[in-house]
Amino acid sequence: MSSKNIKELRELSLDELHVRLAELKQEALNLRLQQATGQLENTARRRQVRRDIARVMTLATEKRRATAS
């Protein structure tokens, strides 16, 4: 994910981050299933999606803490 995309994520609301997180988790599931059936061509995508999930979760936590204080 480029810094441009991270800036875009920072602009999202908490609800939008939760929607993005759900999309990424669904993609991660699909990639795991593709790998299990031998259909996954781009194996690096799994790692990228995992890291994107972590980024979104971190940003969501930051936003929750910012609104709590």
C-alpha cells in the first residue's frame, strides 16, 4: 500500500474503516481458499492483504482513542 493509500485511509470515518476491514477480511478468506485449492497465482497478495488489515485496524484504534479523549 502506498503512502497515497494510507493518506486516503486516514481520511475515512470509523464506520468506513470498519467496512474496509470487512472487505479485506473477506479477500483474505478468498485468498486462503484459493491457495488451499491450488488456484492462487499471486502468493504475495496474501501478505499484502494481511498488512492492509493491520493498517486499517491500527487506524480504527487511533480514531477510537481520539474520540474517547
